[in-house]
Amino acid sequence: MVIQMMRVFTEKEVMPIVSRMDHACEFPKALVEKLGAMGLMGAFIPEAAGGSGMDLLTYVLAMEEISKAWASLGVIMTVNNSLVCDPIHRFGNMEQHEKYLKPLAQGKLLGCYALTEPEAGSDPGAMTTSATEDGDVFILNGTKRFITNGSHADIAIVYAVTDPVLGKKGISAFIVETNTPGFVVEKIEEKLGLQSSDTAELVFQDCRVPKENLLGELNKGFKIALATLDGGRIGIAAQSLGIAQACLEAAVDYAKKRSQFGKTISNFQAIQWMLADMKTELDAARLLTFHAASLRQSGEAASIAASKAKLYASEMCNRAAYKAIQVFGGYGYMKEFPVERYFRDARVTTLYEGTSEIQRMVIAKDLLK
């Protein structure tokens, strides 16, 4: 039912406008609001907390369908679900659930996740953004970089150092309202792909955050970040599935129509083998992603499965995008055809939510311990 709902939505609401909005780098505010009304901005949050109460596997299916139509919209959706709603649900108190989680899950508010810094990307323990206690508030100072939804978000999950002596064990997480004085959107990045999803640099200048907005326990933010990233990696794996499925469908359709040497190119073994590899690798990535989602849904340890899914699905997605353009030939290089967008959007999947190299480190560490 969810897959059918998503296909009707994307065919009617997304596909007619995606090319124009992507080329214009326009944020899809109206579509995000419609996703909220459909219950997809808090898909796997329980109904009592304002969400739709889907299981995680159903959410993955929905993410794949959205990302197949438009990866920019998919990443906006997955950040709000996996990186904002999920940690507030898992680590927030009842007051935070009522004030922030419900409107986020219902799509009435939009969230962003502020972890990465200019000198703290793959090593978040090196962050320098600080949070100093001052009476009934924490005062935040520092810079966060590459923040998806950063310029459009109402709520930010922000990580900051509360005890420098403890290193990464002295990091805490905060729920920050973006209209708080001292919260500054310093810069909007110009990117290769995901043109309609904003990526911002955020600066905190004596930003005063109430103590009741501490998420979880003091100095436990690093554990919250690691737990949250597992879900984020499953979300990016699902996004990768969607982009790759779009590549495969476009390549198959084009191969059946394009004629060279008196026959359609689908008759040539070189084309057939590319399509066969795309399909096989896509199915393998899909099973890895479903497995990770199932483990996390059941409460079992899912970190390694999430890393495997994210690693394989993201790299598979890039191979699929490369092959799709190869099938299209010179036409695939033109903005008139969607595979050009798929190729640009695919590239980031091996970078955010932990690079492929970080996923390999996680998997190898577990394998060798």
C-alpha cells in the first residue's frame, strides 16, 4: 500500500516539476509539506508521538520510491526522519516529545542535524563547537558545516563540547530552535548534485539554549550521535536504491528504443551485460538494506549491517549511474535527460553519513576484534 501510495504521489506531484526545480535549485517546500500530511516526515515514529508508526522496512520502501523520483526530496525526508525525529524519540523526554517531536513528525516543523565541522568530518570527536553552562542556559559557540536542511530548518540537533577534558566523552546534544538569537546561517553551499536540497554552514555566536533542551544526558552526546548515524546510514542506503532503480529503468527503456546498426541497442551483448550487472547489484544492495532495517526494527545490533548496506548500496548506485550514462551515450551527458541528474545526485552517497572508507573501517574493526 505504501509503495503504491508513493508511486501515485511521485507520478502526480513530483515528476512533472522535478527537472525545472532541480535546474533552478529550488527548495521543494510544498512537496515537503505534502509528505508531512501523508505521514512521511515521521514515518517510523509511533502514532502516540505524532508519527505514522510504520516499521523501518516500510520506511525504506517509501524512501526508495521518493528517491527514485527525486533524490533531493529523499534526502530532506531522510534527515528529518532518521537524524532528527529518531534521536528525539529515543533520547528525548516527554516534554521534548510534545514540544518538538510531534510537530516534526507531522511535518509542521523541519529539522536538521548539526554534527560536522570544518575540521571534524569523519572524526566528530575533534569538534570544537562549545556549550558553556550559564545559569539556566547553555551558551553555544562554533561552526557547523555541510548541514542538510540547514537554511530551511526550524529545529536543529546540535552537538557541542561541554567538557573539553573528557574529549569525545565530553560532547552533548542539544535541541536548538533556529530562530534563537546567535543562530546564524552563514553560507549556502553550491553543490554538484542534490540541487534542491540546501546544504548550509551554521555559525553559533553566543547562542543561548535553555537547559531543558539538552537531549539525553550531559556528556552523552557522542553515544547519541553514533546510535543516530546507524539509522541515517540505512536511510542513505535506501536513497541509493532509489537512484539506482531510476538509472536501471531509464537505461532499459532507452536501450529498447535507441537504434544503431539497424537494430535496437538492447540487442547488443555489451548493453545487455551492463543492464544485467546493474540489476544484480541493485538486488544485492536491496537485500543488504532490508536486512539492516529488519535488525534495527527488531532491536538487535545493526551498526555493522547498516555500514555494509550503506557501503555497498552507495557504491553500487554510483556504478549504476555511470552505466546508465554509458547506455545513453552522448545524450546521457545532456541535462535534457534525467540520467545526467542521477549521475550528479549519486556521487554524494559515498560521502555523507560516513564515507565509504569509514564504513570499511567499521566493518573491518568488527571483523578483526
